[in-house]
Amino acid sequence: MIVDYLVNGVIQASMLVAVAFVLSRFTRDIVGRSLLAFVLFGAAFMYIVFAVRAGESGYWIVGELAGE
């Protein structure tokens, strides 16, 4: 079951990387990099939201914020 999630994550990440590569190839390089940065920060923010909703301790949340 865990392997299914990992394979799914690899496929979804590959699609994002392909889109960012194509954007960088046919537009300025900053466009693809901005897309990747935006999505990665969005994912990190959602991870923090899920941790807060799960009732994690304040130390855990601060550690996540520092890790970004």
C-alpha cells in the first residue's frame, strides 16, 4: 500500500517537473523555476496545516516552520 503512494507521488512530481522544464525551455528560465517554487511552498504550507489540525505540539510546528 505504501508503494502505491510512492509511485503515485513520483508520477505526479514527474508531471510537474516536465511542465516546469517545458516552460523553462520555451519561455524565460524564471517561469519554470517560479512554478516549482510556488508548488513546493504550497505543499510545505499544506503540511503545516495538516500538522496543526492533527493537534501536534507547538515545538513540532515551530520545527516545521524552521525547516521551510
